[in-house]
Amino acid sequence: MRIAVLIPCYNEALTVGKVISDFRRELPTALVYVYDNNSTDDTAVIAKNSGAIVKKEFRQGKGYVVRQMFLDIDADCYVLVDGDDTYPAEAVHSLVQPIIQNEIDMCIGDRLSNGTYTEENKRLFHDFGNNLVRKTITFLFGQKINDVMTGYRTFSRMFVKSFPAMSDGFQIETEFTIHALDKKFRFKEIPIDYRDRPSGSVSKLNTFTDGLKVLCTIFRMLRETRPIQYFGALSLIMFILGILIGFPVIFEFLSKGIIDKIPSAVLASGVMIFSLLLYITGIILNAVVCSEKKAFELNLYRVYSDSFANKEQKGQNRK
């Protein structure tokens, strides 16, 4: 099995050397890739001297880096980890094994279940933000996820080569989870220990702006993957609003036989028509999404068949 360790980095000179050494020790046959995202320190030099394959990604943002990694690198198992030395390299075996055995397509390093993230991370509101994102996805998509925002994951080749990276920043972790839920990929979470950044290392995650981007990404992907729920909810809100505006008009007509509240009647009618249009939009887009999912599944079967045929051919060539 070809294993690739992917480390996106931005100004991680303090820790990247240790991260590379740790993963080369744990996975001696794996190739370690570091993509430098416009670092102003010696991240790239240290990574190269530590034995990693170093490349540059000039578009700023973790989403851009991960997208380029997935396009460039071909492997059977992918290990994605941050370069800040907060994730234990020793845990990689439990994350890689289910991928190698073809049991799942994405394995999530869960920092939250055993409480180490809460104990180690002292940054204000980070724990609150993680819980908010986790509960939002659980509520909207109907499946409990313990850790949505972890940067420590392993993937199968099938998952990586079918993943449409649309985010430019830290929202990419949310995209991984929702893509797995929507496309019915097999995944599971494995609890890992978490340690906070060493002294002198600075987090690039902004609690408020990046947190807002993550929430916007969740609702955008809900609109794209579950349009009937998204537009149905908006339609229901407009329907209730129309009832509230129109109730005095209806009451006046029933009691007096005439309508004096003409503006309210016109507004209520407009809101109810808008509610109906929203629901019809949801129905139409839901049909489009269902068609796209069928096309995705057919293409996935085709890619899997080609991959299997290539492996068989390689095996015969070795014999």
C-alpha cells in the first residue's frame, strides 16, 4: 500500500521538523509531503532538510492547499495532519489500519471524546465553537459526529479522488464530514490525544471569522445537498409569516364582510406566493441533486472498476 502523509503548513518552522521526523519514524515506507502556503519563516527549508517532499501553494488558505495536494498526489492511503505538532504521530497506525483493510473511506482523529482538547486548549471560545459546529451538523444532517473540525484524518484513494474541494480556508474539515455523509462514504471516529501548541507557536485560526465561515459552509452545503429541507424550511417560515400578516385580514372579513386592511392583504398574498415558490424551487432542485447523486455513483463504480483492473494488471506483471 502506498501511503502519503500530507502536511499543509503556514509559518510552522518551530514544529514542522519534529512532525516530519515523528511520521517518518512511525511510517518509514510512506512519502511525506509538505505544502508551504507562503510562509515567511524557514518552514520550507526545515521541511526539506527533515526529509519531506516540499512544494509551494501560492493561493492563501488551507482549503487551496488540500485541494492541490489531492490533485497532485497519488496513493492508496492518505494521512492528513497539521504541521503544528498537536497530534500524536503514534496514533497514525490506528487511523491507517481501517483504510488499508478497506473497512472505511475516512477515519477521523477525534480530539474531543476523551477530553484532552478541553484540557490542553486554552484559547477562548474554541471549545464552544467546536461544540456549536458539531451540534449544528448533527441537527441538520441527522447523524452524530463527535469532532468535525479535527485536522488529523486518513482517507482512501476513492474518497480523495471524488472529493470536490470548494472551500479556501479552515472550512475544508467541515466539507470532508458533509461529503462523507452526503455521498454515503464509510467513516468512523477514533479517539486520539491532543496536545496544545508549544510555546512560541501561534494558531492561524480566528475563532470568530473562521467560525462564521464554517457555519456559512454548513448551510451552503445543506442547500446544495439537501435542497428540499433547506428551501422547505424557508418556505415554512414564509408561510407562518404570511398567516400572521393575513390573520387580521381574514378576521376582519369574517366579522365585517369587507376588507379595509388592503396593504396587509396584498402583503400576505405576496408572502404566501413567495412561500409556494420556495417550496417548488426545493422540489425542482431536489430532483436535480438526486440525478447528480446517481451520476456520481455510476462514475464511482467506474473509477473503482478501473482501479481494481489496474491493481490486477500490476499483480500479473510482478508475477
